[in-house]
Amino acid sequence: MAGAADGRGAGEQLRQPPVACQAFPERPAPGKPEQGFLSSFFSSHQKCQLMLLKTLQTNPYVKLLLDAMKHSGCAVNRERHFSCEDCNGNVSGGFDASMSQFYEIVLCQNNIRNQAHMNRVVTHELIHAFDHCRAHVDWFTNVRHLACSEIRAANLSGDCSLVNEIFRLHFGLKQHHQTCVRDRAILSILAVRNISKEVAEKAVDEVFESCFNDHEPFGRIPHNKTYAKYAHRDFQNRDRYYSNI
């Protein structure tokens, strides 16, 4: 996640371990792409749009989050709330809330590798959007708010799934999921805030227990797509129950 005072944070540097997503990626200054890159730009842009559409239509994590956002009065619009762009550095995506009542989820079309990667990025950023909708999150000046949303995103999006951690060669530790969530949250904060590692660690540790145990809107930690499908079913049943009271 991210941001300097203007809401546009510095992206993750290439020498750092990859971080799935940040709240506010470093977005290049707007301008016309160089002519030599036009064909590759439009090719990656079209691919990004197609992968996004598939994610929104089929991924159980995302379908639950979209329903939860709509239920909370913050319905998501694909054209308005998502933007496929080239990003600086190796960030995969970001959540940009620099405009007061409007937010945008940026998908880094030059860095998102495949459909599974797109699924994780969109899920991660929609968790930030859900937090933005349901709470008065101070993204820009309260690092503890930022830390809480990063903890929730790492915990609930699949960032710390066993498969992803094996791919990173991180596995076999006691309470490994909690360790992964903490580490990913700290990395995301450092990628987008000009603060020391000690300050980031302190912010994460101060809010970790309460934010790690906040599983809304899933009601549980969805460790895989099967868990996410069950969580979506339970959310729909809960919604029907309250609508009939």
C-alpha cells in the first residue's frame, strides 16, 4: 500500500523481494506512449482487460468481495474503479484513494504475469476497497490504519497460501501463516511509505492481533478457492436471512 502526502506512493524497488500489491503504486506521469512501444502496450492492455473480466466473473474470492461491497452501498464498476496501466518498478497493483469520494484500483499490466496472479492482485486490492468503504481509513497519515488493511489483505487474499510460500521457498515454520502475513504487511508498507523498518514493524505489531482476526467479509480465512466458495455461500445465506427479518 502506499503514498506520500499527495496519495501517490513510491513503488517497490527492484532489489526488494516482490510484494504482491500496494495501496498506491507509483504511476508513471501520463503521456503518450512512445511509438515503438505502442503495439506491445495495446497487447498487454487488452490482455489485462480480458484477465480482469475473467477474474470478476469467475473468482470466488472476488465474487464475494463484489457482493459485500454492493451490500455495503459501495458497488464496484469495472470501467470506473479499475485501470490497467504500466507501472514503475515491479509492483503488481495498487489502491489509489487520493480523490476524496473516489478510488481506483490500478492493475500493473506490465507486471501481472498470468490469470492466477491477476486473481490475487484484484482480491488484495478489493480488500482495501472494502476497508475503504466500511471504515474511515486514514490512508495518508495514520500508518496503523494502513498496517491494518495490509494485514487483512495479506491474510485473506491468498498472498500467504501454502503454494505461494513454497514458490517463495518460505515454509516449514511454526505459525507460518501468521509470520507470512506480518512480513508481507511490513514489506507493503515499506514499499510505499518513507519510514524506517522499525516504524513499520511497530505499526503492524500494534494492530496485528485485532486485524488478523478480522475476517470480514469472508467470516473465515479462505485458504483456497474451496474455502472461498463456502464463504461466499455463507455470505449469501446470511444476506438472505437478514433481508427476511
